[in-house]
Amino acid sequence: MDGERAAGAHGDERLAGRLRELTGGRCAAAAAVVGPGGTTVASVGAGLGADCEIGSLSKGVTGLLYADALRRGEVTARTALGALLPLADVPAGGVTLGALATHRSGLPRVPGSARPWRRTLALWRHGTNPYGESVVELIDQARTVRLRSPRPRYSNLGFELLGHALAVAAGTSYERLVADRVGTPLGLDPFYLPAGPAGLRPGALTGTTRRGRPREPWTGEALGPAGGIRADIGGMARLTAALLDGTAPGIAALDPVLRFAPGTRIGAAWITLRVAGLTVTMHNGGTGGFRSWLGLDRASGTGAVVLAATTASVDRPGFALLREAGARG
């Protein structure tokens, strides 16, 4: 397979049929259901080994790395960014890692110096990657931001800085930190962070809009902790299983500690909410051409994950698969 859409379905036929029904069968997609009885995976429109952008699900991985770093004693919740990154002389340097992990840093979603409106326009018109900065460029941008009140406010910038700060505390790069503490121990292959298009593996899918127009891959060194990880459905299924059985590093990241939005609480990136009688711990993701969703019903020991090469949301299919898995369990 060349990484583009392959005909037909792969894996479990029943799950493939349900996935096609839930997504409308208009895009390459994959799903996994994990429970006490085992793991089921399937894909439609692409092979099981095709890797996708998991988008902001990468923040969930960064949350795990943060909780793991706390356990190791490498950082504390009160460690300031300026103690790890060259930001001690600017407002962003005083933000704590704990505030970053719970989206309470006061940092904007993206830095104004990055000219987000121009990047968004280029994405809409041409499918251009709006990210791609190096870590040095990211820090330069962070030096110019103004802090707002530290109320719950989703921030890509905040998680980019959090991940790279954790890497500094561990004496490595974020890419290596992910590989050494998550990818390799849990057997997640592929599970990687391409710094540019040349870093894509042969099984990499191309993202598309709802109408099927291709989009540039979202790659970039700075982006990694907030949205730069790529994975296939098998790897995401293994991650889901590790989150359920507690063998994932930094598992405390799943436990909610603060209110985030009406009806939701947040741990280290991970959101907990009540849906149709279930308490669900989840994170989703979206890039220029992909959508993702991973949810856990920790009480029943079940989980579901959906990856799709489209800009159409997969949250509803994800919740549906999780409810169905819990009902069968």
C-alpha cells in the first residue's frame, strides 16, 4: 500500500461495518474497541498499518509525560517555565507546569506574533500547514505573549511549551522523551513525530477535507507536544489498553483535579465528563486533514478510539462505540 486510500475493509468485519455506518464511509478511517474480553480493530479505506495525525490527542500523551515526570521527581506542579526554558525574564516564564497541564496558564491559544489569521487563511485556501516552527522559534514567540487571567482556556501554545520543558527536565528532546517513555515501553510502532514532510513513513495517510481535498501534513518540531504525533490504529489500541490497565506511564494524568467547563473536569490534559449515564475520560484531536477521538469508561474497563483522514468530527462515532462496548461487557 502506498499510504493513500486502499479499497475495502481490514480487521474485524463487524467493527468495520459499524465504522463505515458511523462515518458514512466517505473517508479512510480506523477504530479500535478495547475491553475485558480483548481488543478489536478495523479500518475502512486504508490498511490497518496506515498512520494518521492524532492531533490534540498528543496533548493527552504530554499529560502522561507530565504526570510521569512528577512521579520521577524531575519537576513539580510549581516548577516555572523559566526554570527550564530561556523565558525567565518575560511573563511566560513565570507560568507553572501545573497551570499548563490543566489549561490555566493565561497563555493564548496561539501566539499573536505567529499571525494566526494569515495561517488560518492559508490553511482554508490552500491546505497549508499552519505550524512548522522549531523549538527556538517557538520560544521566540513565547517571549512576546501577554498573559491573560489564569482561568480555564485551551492553549496549544501552552502544551507545546509544557512538552518541551519536560524534555529539558529529562535531558532530552520531546521526540526522544515520547519514544523512550511511551512509544517503546508500550510497543507503539509507528508512534512518531515528523519534524517535516520528509520525516513521514511509507504508511502515512494524507489528510483530507470533508469534500476529499488533500491537506498538507501538520509537521513541525515545536508542534509535537500539542498535536504532532502520528500513529496507526494498532498502536492507539495498545495505548488505550495500557490506559485501562494502568500500565501506561503517568496514569495519574487521567484523574480529574479541577473544573474545566460546565459538566467537565480536567486532569493533566484529559477531560472527564458524564455522557448517557457513563463517566468518560477522553481527549480528541483535529488537524488540517484528520480527526481523532479516544475515550475510556474506566468503571467497566472499556475504551474506544477512532482515527479518520477527514475534517469531519469523529466524536459521536467514538462515543457510540464506547457505549456499545460497555453494553456488551
